[in-house]
Amino acid sequence: SSVNKPNFSSYDIAWAILFGGGVLTEILADIQKALWVKRGRQGVFCESGLWKYSRHPNYFGEIFQWWCLWAFSYSSSQNPLGGYADPLWWAGIISPLFTMQILLNMAPTGVANAEGKNLKRYYEKCAERYAKYRENTSILIPFIGYAHVPQFLKRTIFFDFEKYEYKPSSGSGHSVASKDE
């Protein structure tokens, strides 16, 4: 019996490495958050390690993994014209999009659960400090220099949508408007 060994191209290897980076990002972020909780939640909110560059690096790692797997699967197409012509490859896009839907938009979990009205605890304890952290820290994609990104880019390619803003009830005394708005 003959066994077909896959021939991995540099494209395949690159996406496999990037996938591994996504796995490591998610694991590292989860470990850093767990250690922060174990140490007594010093500083009210976690801003060490990857959490200094992303408010949700664990979710970024999860989403990034699925996009890497989809890209990796491109070269597995049996279509003679390649992956772009393969409807099965295009059907595979459902997986990363579904993951993004769950982690970005489903209220009981992910970013949608952690942001918005659930930010009240931070604005009650350290409003100015947390507002500065939000202004300087990407909601999802780990990024240095986020404070200098124009608001329209934050609201689009960086996924920092207005629905994630904390909107205190009238009379609470908390002002959280961004300087860019």
C-alpha cells in the first residue's frame, strides 16, 4: 500500500506557524488573567502582559486561529483551479465568521458580555484610569500605539464598536466619552 505524504509549501508552513501563534496567544492570555485573579485582582482590571496591548487577547487568539485554519485549508483544495475556485474552501469561511459572531456579538459570552454595561464596575472604582486604558488599548487585536489610531479605524477594522461603550444611566455622574468622538 502506498501512503501519500503531504507536501507542505512555504504557504502551508507559514499559516501553521501563525495558527500556533494564535494558540499560544490564547493560552498565554488565559494564564496571565488567571494569575492576575489568583493574586487578588490587583489594580481592579488586568493590564499586564498581553492585556497591556489588547483588552481581550484571549478572544483575539481564538478568532485568529480559525482564520489561520481557513487560510491553511486553501492549499488542500482538490479543484484544479485552486482554492479560490473551490466552493468547499469558501464554505469553510463559515467557521471563522461563526466564531467571530459568537465572541463579538453574543451577549452571554465574549466581548459583548465583557464590555458595555458590564464595564460599570470599572467606572465605579477607577473611571479615569479605565477610560485611559480603553483609549490606549485595542479591544481585540494586540496593538502598540492604539491611542493614535483614528476613531473611524477603531470603529471598523479594530472592532471597537460603539455598542461596546459603557453608557451610564443618567445621574450616575460618570462621563466616559472618548476624546475622538
